[in-house]
Amino acid sequence: SREWHLLSRPVGWPKPDDFALVDAEIRQPGPGEVLVRNKYLSVDPYMRGRMSAAKSYAAPFELGKAMQGGAVGEVIASGAEGMAPGDHVLHFGGWREYATIDAQHAVKVDPDAAPLSTYLGVLGMTGLTAYAGLLRTASFKEGDSVFVSGAAGAVGSQVGQIARLKGASRVIGSAGSDEKVKLLVEEYGFDAAFNYKNGPVSEQLRDAAPDGVDVYFDNVGGDHLEAAIGQLNQGGRIAVCGMISVYNNTEPAPGPKNLTRLIQTRGRIEGFLVGDHYDLQPQFVAEVGPWIRSGELKYRETVVEGIENNLEAFLGVLRGDNTGKMIVKL
Ligand code: NDP
């Protein structure tokens, strides 16, 4: 069985030398444990944070040990009651081919109800992030005009479409290529979209949202956040989900220069973590599941094959190689 270890903590952009793909023994499950053969692995931007030693909401990955992450696989041996070979589970033993895990930290998933990879994306953690951040943190209501950055990614593409399906007056997205921008408008039903690499975000957002923004869902930070504050309407709300533009910075990023606009608009900025909102999971699946099945909410996945390409897939997320959820298929 092969697994990815972190050898040294990256400074700036992670380098291949910071990691190693290592052979490991497969450990048979003890009482209360299951042995899982992984089929799909998740790579996510937050993993960059766990590669650093800095204190955060998730503990740093330990050097010289297998990294962790979301994964879906098939149980091949079980020492746990209620789990049997052939069951499929969602768990946290990613970055490896085989995982021996505490069954209490594994959730059974149904391969007949939805494709297995979707439990990592559109029906999983990134989907719930979109749902909770938009509806709870940003207090979205019908008639709001919504701007989302990282809009062709896993979280962002779902934010924009949930907003549209729940009656937003206007949905605006930004992404890093003309092809992604086209997808947002033509396939996902955004009213306007722009490529942030084609010109200043503030100017492009002003053109795309002439009547301002009631909700900004921030996946990017930096000049996107400053531009959104500049276009914020009275009573506007900004949900800070992520700030991918600064994750590889070695110096603290400068803050927005226009925060006084929050006083004028009585605007609110609030960060959130999906981990605090799992109480919404049943409601999320009940509401969004049918939209996915009917095709009203569309999704893409970018699938990279092979454990040996797990690291490249992760680096690809930071570069923007993905459209929708980045998945590693074993
Ligand atoms: P995505 O699928 O959106 O992939 C990341 C995308 O970020 C890339 O595809 C790339 O697209 C874009 N990107 C990379 N660098 C930059 C940059 N400098 N400026 C603008 N865009 C950039 O990932 P996720 O959907 O999984 O995550 C989206 C955000 O949500 C991340 O910030 C993540 O940390 C955060 N998150 C937060 C959670 C929480 O609980 N708060 C939970 C899950 C995710 P492009 O081609 O458009 O540049």
C-alpha cells in the first residue's frame, strides 16, 4: 500500500521535495476498526494550511507520517459491528491506497444513490460549505444580488447555482479563465461573470454588478474582497469562506483599504467553518439532492487518476487546473 508523507513544511508554494510517496504495510483491523480500500480521494485548499506548523482550526500534518484527507472507499475487512466487507464509507484516511480506521469516524454511503465521488463534492463537504455559508452565514434572501469568487470551483459553482435557484436578483461570478467564465454563464446560469486575470477586479465587478452586491461569498480574499466591499449595498453581508489568493504567501497580505464603507452600508463581514454547520447536512441533502438529480443544479469534477498523481492534483487545485471538485481516482 502506498501513502503520501509530508517530509518538510513548505515555505511559499509547496515543492515536490516536501513530500514522498512511501510504501507501507496494510494493517488488519482490530476491534472497532475497518480496513478500507480507497476509491476516491479528496484534495482541498485547506490542506495547504495543515502543511504549515502555524496553529489553526485543524492540527498540522505530522512530518514523516501519512497525510489525511477526505476519502471514499470499500470496506474489505471489518472488526466493527454494523460494517461489513462490501460496504462503502466516507472517512478521513485519504492520501493513501488502504486505510485502517476507527469505524466511528467512518460514515456509510450508498453507491446506488449517487456516484461515490459526489460524497466528497457536490453532496459532501464542499456542497455543505456552499449551502451553509450562503444561507446561514450570509443570511441570503430572495431578491439579493450575489457575487461569488472562485466561482468555477467546487464551492463557488454551487453557491452561484443555489443562489439562482433560491431567487437571487442577480448572480455574478469570477474565475481565472475565459473558458470557466463561459461555463458560468452558459451552463450554470450566472447572470454575469468575468475573468479576474483580464483586468482590475474592482472595475470588472462594477461593470458586472451595476446595482451593487447584497451578498459576497469570498473564496479568494485580497483584491476580490476589497472590490466586493466597494460594491456592497446597504445591509450587505460578506461570508468569508476562504482566501486562496494568500495561502502560499510568506508575508501577511495587505488588508482592504476601504473598510469605512462597512459603516456607510452597515455591512457585515463574517468568517465561517463548515465543521460548525453539520446540523444542516440533512436539510442540505433534502433540498439540493433533488436539484442535482433533476439537472437544475449542474456540477463538474476534475478527475486525476492514480495515487502517484495525488500531490500533483493538490497542487493543481492551488493553480486552478480544476473545474468543479478536484478528485483523485484510484
Ligand atoms: P476550488 O474547487 O474552488 O479550487 C480552488 C480554486 O481557487 C482554483 O480552481 C482556482 O480557480 C482558484 N484560485 C487559485 N488561486 C487563486 C487566486 N490567487 N485568485 C483567485 N482564485 C484563485 O476549491 P474549493 O471549492 O474546495 O474551495 C474554495 C474556497 O473555499 C477555498 O478558499 C477554500 O479554502 C475554502 N473552503 C472553506 C471551507 C470552510 O469551512 N470555511 C470549507 C471548504 C473550502 P481559478 O482558475 O478561478 O483561479
